[in-house]
Amino acid sequence: MELMDSRRLTGPNLVFEGPGALLDVQFDAADSGVVDLWRSEMERLREKLGWSQNQLLVLPRHEGAWLVATGPIDQLYSIIELNELAWARASRTQVSNRDAPAVNHDDASILASELTKIKALSVEEENPKLIALQRSAAKHNVTFLWDDDEVSLGLGNGSETFEIDNIPDPDDLTWSRYHDIPLAAVTGTNGKSTNVRLIRQMVECWGKIPGNSSTDWIRVGNEILDTGDYSGPGGARAILRDQRVEVGILEVARGGLLRRGAGVSRVDVALVTNVAEDHMGQYGINSVDDLIDAKLIVAQLIDANGVLVLNADDEGLVRRGSDLLHKNICWFSRNAQSDFISDHIAGGGAACVLVHNDIHYVSDGERTVVCSILDIPITLEGRAAYNVSNSLSAAAVGMALGIPAGKVAAGLKSFSSDPESNPGRGNYFDVNGITVLLDFAHNTHGLKAILEATDALKAKRRLMIIGAAGDRLESEIRNLARAAAGQGLDRILVTDCVGYERDLGPGGVPKIIYDELLRCDEPPERIEVLDSEIKGVKAAFAWARPGDLLILLIKSEREQALAEIRSRMSDS
């Protein structure tokens, strides 16, 4: 038995819809009784403290369980301490019951000391003004966002932010000044960032100021406020507290959803682009079905008036769709003739589908032709199937947000997949007759999509740079290598992702990829291993000649790769 993690849940999450304290514990089936012992300890200790508001929840996991105690937002650190104390006592009891004579864990003085510390922390944490403001916001139907430093009411240009130590009396506020803004959340395995940027372009064409958070930056209008991974709750709050923002678009990654929960309690539209094998073995996620559950946390953010946009070309999401019939779902698909889509539309459902080369949006029985995919640059005249899907999903979100169809079309048609608009995603360059694709594809699903799209380019020779972060399971890394093997690549450069070596250490990922490529009968003379992506980029150009295609899949050294490409373009 082992305590793997203890953390706060601050928003809707995999277990329930509110805040609480979570223990991620591992144990063998023989020790499953420890869960009942934990529950008993929590109830007993809670009674000693005089607490009654904590609901106890258990989410079984493949290797153990998540043990959650709910509670008010100004008591979460205290609840964490209580949760950990209950687990420590329960696990000791389980061990003594199993392996040794009974041990007395009820030393009254030790227990009293521990509870005194928790009670003191509870008093220190207590913030009656915060709770009063939260309750008043709910009463006035105003969005309430909080963290350790600030609290805010409303969203975007209808918001106001206060320091946590300077919270006003609710009776002194003019509640009519606070309001929400149109808000979308985007998640999925691949295509999140591209969708966020496509929707942002539509909002700009609509004449409104977009605010978006993503894995690359937080941005309001044309101003990048900061760079880095802002796909968690902190990025969402930063955007939604900016009083310039008129429409919010949030990239919501798996890690943030599982660590803390969603950064907001409701959105108007939530999109799940697709779900495929990625980040297995982290936060109790051990299968694609587990990952679907995690991505669909965003479905909790949709109320009766909201729209959940899902991929009808994703078998896992279609399978789970039957559990979401209480939601207003808009399915998107490249196959408008499928029985699934036809039945959904016939039943009055919404859909965004490809009909010949046109994007059709259907809602309440009315059909709108948005535009042709041949006019959308990122689709490469329809050859890039994954960006056809991204265009369909983004169009569905735009229409559901109330953006006029003409502005949705304008956004799609004016969006260029260049390094400025969509850095590191589908960026094509012509360097002295050499076609270069710079992309982020970092998992099997994304790699296959890139190979499918580039097959149509009919290059003389093809080279690929391939690598992965060291926090992936070995099986994921081998699957990535198998996806590249046997595809007729003339050269494969296997590189480390500098700064992302993580558990496997420097050289660990390339060693696995190289081994798997050889197992798949790739000739060793076609493979070269390098210790960084930028060395791979330079080696690629040294190998290439006019008519060749370089597929540069770069994760950690994108800016250096861009500089190298531009340098060679300027020298031409």
C-alpha cells in the first residue's frame, strides 16, 4: 500500500463536480479493505473535529483508488491533512490486521496532537468573506473564480477581481455590472491548439476581442501576455479576468483536468477533438477508455443551454455518446453519409459535416453551408484530412457560440498555418526546392495523420525526425516507432527531446525508438540517432536536396528549428 499523491481538486473533475481533497493510493486486491478502514477513520476523525460537511467519495482505479473528501474552498488544505492522517491510520491498521498482532494506533496524546494541528490550520484557512461572496455570486447567477491570491466575479469585460485579503461585502456590490461572456473549452488528444486558434480567428473576424489560453501562451487580441503551458486552471483564470476579453477560448489539457479539475464551472460550448493513446500510466489513466473519461470532464461544464461538440469519426467517443444523451450534442464528421450522422440529424440533432467539399452545419433542421474546404489553407485543398476535421470541429464551435456563418467562414479561410498564427503545427516551407514540414505530432495518432497528409505530396525522398518525451510508457514509444516504420521513409533521424527526457533520462527514448525500428525491419543504414532535435534539423538539411520532403516533428526546440529554417531560406 502506498500514498502516491495528495492534492486539492478545485473544479469539476473525474470524481465529482466540486472542490475537495484527493488521495491517489495504490494497493493490491488483498488489501482492498483499506478503503473501508479509511472511510471509518475519516468519519471518526471528522466527528472529533466537529466537521460534518465532508462527503466521502471513492473512485476505484486499476492499481488502487482515488479517495476524496469534499469540503468548502476555504478549508481544502485542512481537509488534505485530515485525509492523509486517516489514510496513514487506515493503512497501518490494514497491515497489522494482515501481517502481525494487533497494534494500538489509538495513542490518545498523539492523535490529539495531530487533530490540534489540523484544527489550527482550519482556523488559519477560514475565510468567511470568501464563502459569503461565493454564496452571493451563486444567488445572483454570477460566475465566481478563485485561487489562493485572488477572487473574481463575472467573466472578461463583465468581470472584477479582488485580492483574497481584501474581499468586499456582497451587500456593497452592484451585482448588475457583472456578467459572463461567450466561452468555449477545447480538449482532446490532438488538434486542441489548432482549434483554439481557428476559433480565435473567427472571433476576430466577428469584430470582437478574443482571449485564449493554450499550451503555448495566453493571449488577448493580438497581445501575447505570457508564453508557456497555460492549458490548466491558471491560464483560464488569467484570460477570464482580463476586462478586455469579449469571447473566451480555453485549451484544456488532460493534466490540468486530472490534477486540479476544470478551471471554470460552466462554458457555453465544449469540444472534444478526438481521444487516442497518449500519456498512459499517469494520474491513474491506463487505457483509452480512461482517457475518454478524463476528456469528457468538460461535459460537466455544459448546462441545458450549452453544446457539447464531439467527433463522430472517433469510435470511442461515439461509443460513449450513448451515456451523454442528456446533453445537447453536435457531432462533426468527414462522413456525412454515415448511418450514425443521418440518424442523429433525422432525430433533430446538430451536426457539422463534410458534404462533397463543403462544410454543412445542421441545427434544428436548418442547414447552413459555411464554406468549401478547398478555400481553407490548412486543409491543403483537402489533402490534410486531420485539418479538415479541425476545420469541421472549429466551425461547429463557432456556430454554437453564435458567430455568424459568414464570420466563421472568414475565419477559416483567412487562417494560415504559419509560425505566427499556428506555431509548430502544420507549418510548410519551401527551402531551395526542399519542402519542409514543421509539426508537433508527438503520439501515434498524430504521426499517422501527418504521414497520410504528406503521402499526397509525392516527394522524391522523405526524411522524418522522430522523438518523444521521457514520461511516456515504453509501449507508447514503441507504438510511435511502429507507426513510422514501413512507411517508405528514406531517412529517419531519432532524437532526444531536450528538457523532456524525464524518467528515461538522456538517450532513453531514442534507444527504445531505434530498437523498435530495427525490430520492424527498418534498415539500420537509414537510421541515425542524435542527442537533440536541432542537431536533427541540421542533419536533415545536410542530407536533403531539391524535391525532397523533410518532416520535422519538433517538441522542445521549435524556436531553434524555426531559426534554422529561416536562416537557410534567407541564404537562398
